[in-house]
Amino acid sequence: MCAVIQKTTLFQYICLMNTLTLPPAFANQMNAQLGADFPLFVDALASPTPVSIRVNPRKQALDTTNLDRVPWCPEGFYLPERPNFTVDPLFQAGGYYVQEASSMLLSETIRQTANLARPLRVLDLCGAPGGKSTLLASMLTPDSLLICNEVIRSRVSVLRQNIDKWGYPNVVVSNHDPEDLTNLSGYFDIILVDAPCSGEGLFRKDPEAVDEWSEANVDLCAARQKRILAAAAPLLDTGGLLIYSTCTYNTQENDDNMRYLATNGFKNRPLDLPADWQIVEKRVDGAVGYQCYPHRVKGEGFFISVFEKTSFTAAVKLNARTFRSIRALRPRETASVSAWLQHPKAFSYWEKPNGDVMALPTALEKTFLFLDSAIHSKGFGIELGQFKGTDFIPSHTLALSTAIRSDLPGVELSLEEALRYFKKENLVLDQPVKGWQLARFGGLNLGWMKGVGQRVNNYLPKDWRIRMDIREYI
């Protein structure tokens, strides 16, 4: 292929690749960046996309015995082919997350630069759809705080759903522009800015990204990223870590923003990555970032760099305020709802104005109290359900929570029954059951059913229902 490119123009070479047509300006950019490796890069973009997942360490049900590991993430694995994840009950239960392998480099980055043995306050500033948020949740101590923020309101629901599936009680989901978070100045130990970008690293995975690419859009993304970084910097405590990542290759979005951080109150924190991982170091004025290329790693394009804050920002103090919008449950109510959790004394119990009952980890209660006043668009704690007269209706979030009691009544479903459950059909079981039952598959909770003789009513929320035809899978 190297001989071919010497005899043709760059654009002619691209046209030879019948499965891929790159924008000429992008091809010129990558040819200048990669040199002799450029043909290998184009070949990689025309090859099948690797499929990778990351398992939930608190919901270990997937058999990974014969799967190849993602080198830089202990919970990451490659699949030999892409199944239909929608019809896998273990996926719907939060047993694993479908995540691109290169982006899992965040795992090794955190391990090398953060003290994971102590409680941390962590902000994933651009969180949707939730891949890196769930990765962070898996790595932090239970008494750490993770805020998963998404700026675009329409993307918050998918972030919320993925966080609910993962099932960790110490996570907050919020919907704020970074510039709205000034009440949290100096508050965080780690901030991840997985910035909205031009998506060059997703060209193989998402062909629409090719059509949307333009030099003008690259410039727009680079300016937007710099605005986000400028807003994020004051939120970080002195000595805290800012992790900056993109799924793109160009210097405007990666190198120039590294340079911006290195000259605006931050010092670069290098990583020590094994040479056989084939991840490329990109050095800019003494700072170093790490670039994944699809012809060198089994993954897509991804860039990541780490900076430690050296400038001073006065940290906010936690004030002993009362919650603005929730009330503590009465003792009798607490006794009723706490019985659903494995360690009920590890939580306090509250009711929202709409009647939703939630449990807050007691180790983080003062933190949540402060956040209730500091930010207005958020959700936190475990949503337990609602009282309806003398009855308590448990929520779907509770069913998926890792804090739920393990000995609650439940029914292990077959694959066909589990898929019919996710179609929101009412099931007829072999044995009669009464009262609230957890639908389970592979030992993982799928959601709630309520038994009436041999018939059970399906309490899966409507917006979790599978809409595709499942007949070929049962």
C-alpha cells in the first residue's frame, strides 16, 4: 500500500478504498500527522470495528472466561462479534456496559494519578451517555461522591438510565452548563472533561461522523472545549486532577488545549504506559498526552491527558443547611422502606414533594444536603418507590440498585420469559407466587413483578420496554 500512495494523489488513494471516503482536508491532516503509517490508518478505518464491553464489578454474572482482555482496563473485554445487546437481559440489568476499548484508557489513567484508597469528590462534566461515568463509579470508594453532569437536556435521560442500571448509591446525575456550577468552586478532587469534539476517532464506528466533519467544525469544537476547560478549572481544588479527553486526532482540539492548560494554572502529569500497548505519546511544550490510533490498538481513536491544578481556588464549605425540597421519613415509614435494603442503617430516608421516597448514604448525607442547595437540576440517592395508601410500590431503580437486599423474593426467568418481561408482557409462571417478586436472569435483578396466583403483573416502566421484534431470539 505504501507504493500505491507514492504513485497517486492522496485523494486518489482514498477513492481506491471503496468502503470509505474521507474528507480530503482530513486525509491531508492525517497524512501529515502519521506519515508512513497513513496507509495503515486508512486500512484500519476500512476494517471491522472491534466490539468491547466493561463488566460491572458489583454485578458479576457474565462469563468472561474465553474473552480477550482490554490491556488497560481490568474489567474490559473484547467480544468476537457484535451481538444484539438489546436482547441480552444481563445488559439490561447493568451486568456490563458496551464501551469502546480505547476510551477505557481512563481506567489506567485514574489508577496511576489518583489516590483511590480515600474518599474523593469527582465530577464527570460531560457525562452522557454514561460510559466513563460508570467506569469512574466502579473505581471509587463507596463513600466517594461522583457527579455525572450532562449539559444537553435531551441526553440526560439516557445518562440517568445507564446510571440506574449500574446501581451505585453514591452517584448524582445533574443537568448544568459548566458555567452554572460556580457554587462548587474548589470543590472537586478530580474533574473529567470528556469534551464534545469533531469525532474523528469515530469515523469507523459511526459513518455519519464523516459527513459531519469539516475544518470549520473542528475550529468550533476547539473553541467550545476551551470554554469548558476555563469553566471547569475553578471547580477543582488545588492539587486536584483535571483529565481531558476527546475522540479525535487534530492538534486544535488536543495539542492546543493541552498547551492552554499547561499555561493556565496546571502542570502536566505523565503516565507510564507499556510500549506494547502501542499508544502514542504526543508532546507539546513539555506536556504529554496519549493518542490511540485504530491501526495501532484494538480500538478507535481516543486522546487523553492529565493535569494537576497548581493555582489556588478557595474551596466552598459545607454548611449545615436543611434540604430545600425533601422531608425526612417518620420512624414508622422508615421501618417500612428500610427493610428493602441490605444494610438499612447505612442510609437515611427521605420523601420528595412528588411522593418519591429515596435513601441517601449516611456517609454522604451532609454532602447531599449541601448539593441540594448548591445546584438545582439534579437527582441523587436511591429512588425506593412511593407510598400508595398503606402499600409501598417499589421503584425500578431500587430493583437495579446494588444496595438492595439479596434475599428478597424473586423468580429466575428463562431467556424467553426475560425477553417477554422486557416487552412488558404479563407472565404466567409454572409455580404460583404472591406479592412483590424480583424478576431475575443469571442471578441479576431485572425489575419488579407482582404475583396474583400463577399470573404476575409486570411493573417494568414503559420507557424501559423493548420495542423490537423478539421472536427470532426466543
